[in-house]
Amino acid sequence: MNIVVLIPAYNAADTIGALVKKVKELGFFCVVVDDGSTDDTYKNASSAGVIVLKHEKNMGKGAALRTGFDYILKGGYDYIVTLDADGQNDPLSIKDFIGKAEKSGASIIVGNRLLDTAGMPWIRVQTNRFMSWLLSKKIGQRVPDTQCGYKLIRKDLLAKLKLCANHYEIESEMLIKAGKAGAKIDSVVVSSIYSGQKSHINPIVDTLRFIKLIMTLK
């Protein structure tokens, strides 16, 4: 598989350098999108020797992913792995995504963090489970953790999806549109390390965006 790793990053100076180095040590090409950070995210990612695209102001995770997708779709990659910049997920798990994709033939493999939720805030666990249940019904396929940002996506499918979301609801938009396109979606268990990082998710605002998306996409 010809794989590129895409990391959207916002004020991730403390974690981005080490994360990018791990990705490179595994032999994967890496693209970082600095979404208008006010710290040293751009500097630390650039110093690690990867392509860094930059938004001049913070536009949201969805916008950062779409910027990265637009760049990557021009290249000769077969699969894109999306990985959050906070260091909560281990790049070593990419091999598990690859193995699952080869075995199942699915066009999207989604990480599943919900078998071990130790350290994840209770409200996030319950919100993720509810959203995953609702989205699975809408998609017509069971996806245990629809809100996980750790994914592997086939390039040819991604090119068809025409994503529009600017914020965290892009995780749901991607799966809904993939399901409508007839793509097979599968999951692989991933572990998460919660070390007190501050989440950029706003539970009320982002839940409302999710509900609006569900109501808008038929």
C-alpha cells in the first residue's frame, strides 16, 4: 500500500514534533496542516522535516483536513491515514489499519477507542456512543466509534465524497457520504493515551453541529 499520513494540528507544539518523528520512523510520508496555531506548532512540525501547510487563522478541524485532502489527492497515494496531533493514538497502530483493510476490503477503516475508555471523560464516552449508534443506523453499517479521528481511507473513495464541513462534524460527514456511495466501512481497535491534554471540542456547539449535519444529509 502507498500510504500518506495526514495530521491536522492546532496549538499542538508540545506533541507534534515527536508524533511526526514516529510516523517518519515507520516509513510513511507525512503532511501536517497547521490550522492557525498561535504556538510553535508550525516550527516544530517543519523542523521534523515534513510537508507543513498553514492556515493563517484557525478555521476548524474539518477545514484543516480538507486542505490536506486537496493537497494529497494531487499525489500518487492509494490510502490516506488521518491522525490527530495530540499524541493520544500510537502511529504503530497504522499496521493494524493496513491489515484490516487488506483482510476486509473496506474503503474506510475507523479506529475504535470505546473498548477501553479508561481516562476518557465520561460525557465524551456517552456522547460518542450515542452518536455512533445514531450514525450507524443512518449509514446502515455498524461503526462502533464514529467520532474517532484515526482513520484509513482509500484515495479513490475520498475523491468522490466532496466534503464540506469545517469542524469536528467532518468525521460524521465522511462516513455518511461514504455509506451513501456504497463504500464498505470497517473498524479496528485502537488504544488511547489520555495525559490531561485540553480538548478543543465544545460539547454543546459541536453536538449541535452534528445534529444539524444529520438533519441536512438525507
